[in-house]
Amino acid sequence: MRVLLLGATGNVGSRLLPSLVAHGHSVIVYVRNPSKLPSPASACASAVVTGSATDSAAVESAILSHECDAVINAAGVAPVWGESGELPTIFAAVADAVEKVQERRGGAPLRVWFLSGFGILDHPAGRMMIDYIPVYTIHRHNFARIRDVPKQKLAWSLFCASTMTPRSEAVDYTPKPGAGAEQLVAKVESPPAWSRTLLWIPLLGKYFNVMAQAAGYAAPLEDCVDFIAGDLQAGLESQYVGHRVAVKVKSKSS
């Protein structure tokens, strides 16, 4: 696929770039400041486009001019509290651009992955986790923006990460076939392998249930980007289209 990648100079995007190439994708890097893009990253990309991720028209133009059929948004940082910063504007700009491209081109929608948050996943016992841990609430706002958009217009997925920690601080831009995704188990809408521990406690059971388990959903960043890059190979046939997606590192006994 020809993939427009936003946020390639960031922690997640910089690792997505070589992973996407390793999975056979052509990557068009969209950055505000090309001077922040290391030479190995530029060499890895098929093209580099200069523009702001908050500029929907510019994102749309990049998609059209480079004939992209997929987009990954790794740009923007979610604030812990409230909805400050550029992320909600970036999210809306990308979603708007993708929908307009579909309207203009007609036919199949673009395949899109957005980086999102663990808190918007459904609690297996009912209600959303974010109701119990009111942080990073911007992700709820972003989810509401695309939740009811028909799949025919926007083939979206939300990667609802807990903590993603890189194995190495240095980014290796050499595309290498990875097996990181094989280390993860994935589930849509709610976390995989979630325990009902502590739910018996009156009133606060769901809160304690979340607090006791959330840290167990940390995953290596390299495995997470391999999961996303590998899924793009399925295109519009991906089982994750139109879903929130959570992952967990497989247990040694799995």
C-alpha cells in the first residue's frame, strides 16, 4: 500500500516508518519540519511532504498527489487532563481529509489507523474504563468524531494502547521483517485476557478492577508498530476495520 504517515519524527512514528517499509509498503512521510527528519528516515521514505497535520486541505492534497490508499496518524500528543494541545485538531483534520478524498475519488475508502488510548475501551463488566479513570479524555472526544462514520467513507481503526515502551532509545531505520506482532494477542472493543478480579467489591469494584490490571497491558513499542504495519497488508479486509483495538503481550504459556 501507499501509506501517508503523519508524526514520523515522533516516538511512535519514527518506528512505524521502517516497520511499514519492512512489510512492503511505500511510505510518504508528512512532517511539519523536514529538518527534524534524520537522513536515514528520509532515505527510508518514498517521499517527504512538508505540511501541518492540523491543515486538513494540505493532508488531503498529500493523499491525492501521492495516490495514497492508507493513512496512519501518529502525530499529536494527548494531554493527561482536558483537551488542550493540537491532538483534537489533528485528529479531526485527518478524518476530514480522508472523508473528502473518498468523496472526491469515489469507490473504496482509505484504510486509516489512528493512535488512541486504553481508556476508551469497553469494560467487560459494562461501561467504559474511562468512566473510572478520567485521564486522557481527549481520546473519547476523538472516538466520538469517527464512531458513526460509515465504513464506506472511512475504514478506520483505533489502536488503543496502554503503555508502549521502546526496547531501545535509538531508532533503527533499517527495514527488517519483524515478528513483533506474533508476541501480541489482540481484541476489539475491550482488552484481551481481562480478569474479573475485585469486581465483587461493592461500589468501587470496577475501579479497583481497572487499577489492578491496567499496568499489565504495557507492550514493546516495536511490537505494536509491527502489528499495525502488518495489519495494513490486509487492507480493507482487515478484521479491525471500524473497531477499537487493544493488545497484550502473550503469556509464556500461550
